Amino acid sequence: MRFLFSATPAYGHILPLVDLMRAATQEGHTVALLTGGGIQSDITPELPTDVEFLAAGAMPAEFSGDAARRTGLDMFQPTPGLIGEIFGGSRLDLGAADAIEVARMWGPDLVVAEAFDSIGPMVAAALGLAWHQVGIGPGVPVAVTDEIDRLAAHRYLQVGLVPVAASSYLDPCPSLLQDPDWTSRYPVHPLRAQAHRRSGDVEFDLAPFTDRSNPTVLVTLGTIFSDPDTLAAAVAAVAGPHVNVIATIGSSMRAGSASAPTAGTTEINGGEVRYVPFIPLAFLLDRADLLVGCGGAGTVLGSIVNGVPMVLWPLGAEQPINAARAAAAGVSITVESAQELPVAVKQALADERYRRLAHTAAAENARRPSATDAIRHIASRGIV
């Protein structure tokens, strides 16, 4: 079969699909990724080598900025209405027509789309295909999905299409992290979550710290909110003589007054800090005792399924929701400022309950169906 994966052009939306793409190719299917061309050079090293890249549509800065201008709202502090405009309005307006034609030329048998992607479902409707939705974290609140659907419905009417319900929802979220009141609009198929790893035996040069007896804290703010000022504040709050720090340089749609750090080792507050460029999260989590982040879905899921507790400083988007669920599950502490980080980090490292509950969630995740199971499930449902 020909599997077309469709995703918002951002690491946090594409990487959760990589295990499924890898499983599909290993099962002998032909696979392509449909997303914005601006991310191609960055994301290609993270994809299985035999996945074809299909470029179509705008990049996040363009469609998020367009939605913010339409609504007059701050795209870094989005409401359900603004999220609906971003994904169900602007992204479709700036990319759906192109994506449909690109997909039509490629000729898929079915579509697999991540939970915030509105283009994949429209492609499925235009080409008369079945499609399946994949979660990228805890279930998206109904207030948000309703707004995305409401805004998208106008675009379907404009082009004479009728929305098609997903055949299934692949849910990677362990029950410990999932909102107990959340329900899916589609039949749920559990999926084992994985922190992102590259295909094959890829090695990264990360020299050991001088004092290996110190706990290692991974500071990673992702690819939207990791502006140099915020990252510097987080690292300075965590670093010290009794902690080793790995900090991902990341990237951001926001500008900062400070210069971005360069990869390498430095000393901050008497402690060693290793700044690293983008490296698959699983590789870094293998070396971490604690993660400090802002609560992106992929980071939270990756930490939990690797048994690593967290301190989360949510900065916007869906991060407060993810942080609240992680705190409720007992695997994380939530802070509201960099000033609160030192006490929270000390508490999370000292209290074994956080790691024990993270290990419990990891064990639950390991019992869930694999990506290969999910691909076989999808393929068994047929083309329509």
C-alpha cells in the first residue's frame, strides 16, 4: 500500500510519526511525508531513508502569523479560537490546494495525519481516501478540536468537499498522563510511544562530564520557545557545582536580545554545561536523571516513556495542559518562572517518588501495541 503521512511542518508534529513511517517501510509499504518544504533540510536526517518528501504548504511562522493578524491575538499565548484559526483556517488557506495536487500526483492509498494537521484530512476527502489520526501527546481538548473543525468546515464548503471522519485514532498517551475526562471522536487504537531515535546505528559525540557522580539534568525548550534569553535563564537557574547540565540549543520563532549559544562545554555557577545542537531526544534521555523543559508534547511523552521525571516551565501553546497532566500523574513539578527552577530541580532529584512513577508509566507504555502493530491494524482496514 501507499501510505501518505501528513503533518504540520514542525519537529514536534513530524517526529511522533517517524516510528510509524519506519514500521510501514519495514512492512513493505511505500511511504511519503506531506508537509511544508521549508523544513525539508532539517527533518530529512530524522526520517527513514526510503520515505519520500512531498513539499506543500506554508511554514509555521507564516500561517501562525497570518492567524494572529486575523484575530489580533498573540500566537505565543493562543486561545482555542486562535488555535482553530491557525490550524483550521490559515494553514488550509495557505496550503491545502497545493497539497491536494501534490498528493494526487503521488497517488496514495490512505492518509495518516497527526492530531493538529488539517491538510491530511482534506486531502483524504478530496481523493476519496480513508485516513487515520495520530495523537502527539495527551488528547487535544474538545474546545480546541471544535474550533479547528468549525474553521475548517468553511474551507470544505468553499471547495465543495465534505469532511470525512477518521477511521481510527492512534493514541500514544499512557493512561497516567491522559486526561480522564477526554474522549476521542474516533475509534481508539493504543500506540506505544517512543522518544525519537534516528534509523540505524547513529553515534553522537558527547564526552563524559568531569564529575560523573553528579546527576545530569537535560534542559531542552524545544523548537518554538527556545529563544536565547529564555534558554539562558533556564540554564543559569539549573547549573551548579553539584549538577551536570546538557542544554539543547534549539530554535525559536521568537527573537531574543541574547546571542544564541554555540555547541560546546562551558562553566556556569561552578558547574559544567554542555550545549548541544539538535540531537534525537532518546539519545539525550539515556544520559539524563531529570529533564527541565517547557512541556511540549513530544518531550513530555519521551521523558515519561524513558522513565525520566521532569520539571516543566510552560511558556505557551498546549504546554500548560501537558504540564498539568504530568504534575497530576506525579512525574513532574510545574514552575511559573526561572526563579522557581532551582528549588524544583533539587526536589525532583531528591524525591524518589517522581522517578518511581515515571518508571510505572514507562512500564505501561511498553505493554502497548507497537508501531508495527498499528501499521498492520491500519492496513487491515483496507483502502476505503
